[in-house]
Amino acid sequence: MDTAIRQNLNEWTASRIATATRAGNLTCEAVTRACLEHIAAREPAVEAWQHLDAEAALAHARALDRGAATRGPLFGVPFGVKDIIDTHDMPTEYGSPIHRGHRPGRDAACVALMRKAGGVLLGKTVTTEFANLHPGKTHNPHDPARTPGGSSSGSAAAVGDRMVPLALGTQTTASTIRPASFCGIVGYRPTWVAM
């Protein structure tokens, strides 16, 4: 892979990454490393991350490259998770100082499914306190003087700044779609369907 392509792996879409990694044309470690390098350069200005675990992410990416898991639909795709969603191996602090250092016993179902699909979790993104009123530290990646939006602000800013191609958020009152629109990305909430 030429140097120009390697330099912008953090800008690739999730589907492009997964297609290349599953085909063996790109290593999971290379794309994870590219995202982490971009985060290191941009995080001081954007502040999208509450907790980042670069070593664990790289170790997981290397394990995927060695064939330690099936090549699922998100094989090697780096992602972030809003700090309101439980992860067993990282703090889940709900954006609140009263939960500082809290470690849930298991992953939320959405995180477990992303990992099972081959995704590489880089860390937890900033949320408003309890996904509600008190804003987090995150800045809009396109204009730091402007708001990144609501409670999923860290996830939206991380994707908007090309730190990761995917991030999970939550939505009660436009908490995903507003920050997505403010940060210039697509955000959606699936509709609940009664069966």
C-alpha cells in the first residue's frame, strides 16, 4: 500500500475499511494506528474522548490480523462508544463525576454486537452528564467556537473529525441527530417497530 493511502486511512468509510481488511488488502492494525495518530493530533482541539485505550485497541487489531476471530461485517473497523453505554473493559462514567472509575461487569448489547462483528473499540466518547443537560468538554470539529450539539457530542465530533468512521450514541430528544447535523455527519436512530 502506498504512503499516500496509508496517510488517510482515518478518512476511509467503515464499508471501505471492512472490504479491504476482509480481503487482506489492509491490516486492522494499520487502520487502527492511523485513527489513533489522527486522534493524537486533533484531540487537544476537539476533546471528543472521555477514555481512550490505544494499547488495547492495537492489541485487538493485531489479534484480528492474526486470525483470532472470524472476519465479520465490521472486521477491523475502529469505533467509539458514548460514555453512557456500558463496556466491560473501560470505565463507564455516564459523564458524571459521581461515577468516576465505574467499571460495568459486561458490555451493553450494542457494544458486544459491534465487537462480535469485528469492530475495534478505541474508547469512550464524551457525553453530557447522564445524557441530559450539563454539556461535556467537546468542541465542534469544524469550528471550536460552535457547539457540537447534544448529549452524543463526543461521538459526533469524533466521526465528524475523521477520528473514527463509526461511533455509537443514544437518542432521547434529538441526542444523536442534532450533534450529527452540527458536526456534518450522518446520524440515525432506528425506529422501534411493534410486532
